[in-house]
Amino acid sequence: MRNDRERLLDVLEAIERIEKYAQRGKQEFENDELIQTWIVHHLQGIGEACRSLAAETRDRHPEVVGSQIIGMRHILVHNYFGIDHEVVWSVVENNLAGFKSQIEHMIESIFESR
């Protein structure tokens, strides 16, 4: 079973994988089904990793791993054919870098201080 530190590192890895193709820009994202699928897949993984964190960890950092990322995971998984790619791109463009910084800070504050 994976612990919270491993799950948070999984989140960082997924973000880095998204960034790898997101840097090509919105036009590439809109025109390339494989890039869309790649990004959606890794957003699902981020939501799943956050959902799987211990309740204590989620409760201590609700601003980071709160219901929004977990809710997005549910939409991406259960409404696969109704995914709004504009919303997905908006999350990647506007929220991913800040979320990455928050996850890095969580890792430092929880696990590096021990």
C-alpha cells in the first residue's frame, strides 16, 4: 500500500507529465486527441492520488487536496464522453503550476521536517 508521501510524489510526477505536452500550447491540445487523452489520464491520476490520501492529511491541507480536484477526477472518470476540453485546458493553464507548488510545499512541510 502506498503512503501519503508516495501519493504526493505521484501527483508531482503526473503534473510533470502533463507539463511535458501542455507546453506545446492550446492549439496542439485542441488538435491532438492523444495529447487530450494523455492530459485527462494524468488529471484522473492526480485526483485519485489525492482521494487516496489519509483523511488526516486531507484535513490538514483542504486548500490543496480539497473537493475540487477529487470532484474533477469523478467527472473525468464517470463522464468520459462528456468531458469539456475547454475546462480541462483551463485547469492546466491556470491552476496546474500553483497546484504543483502547493504539493511541493506539502511534501516539504509534512515529510521533510521529520
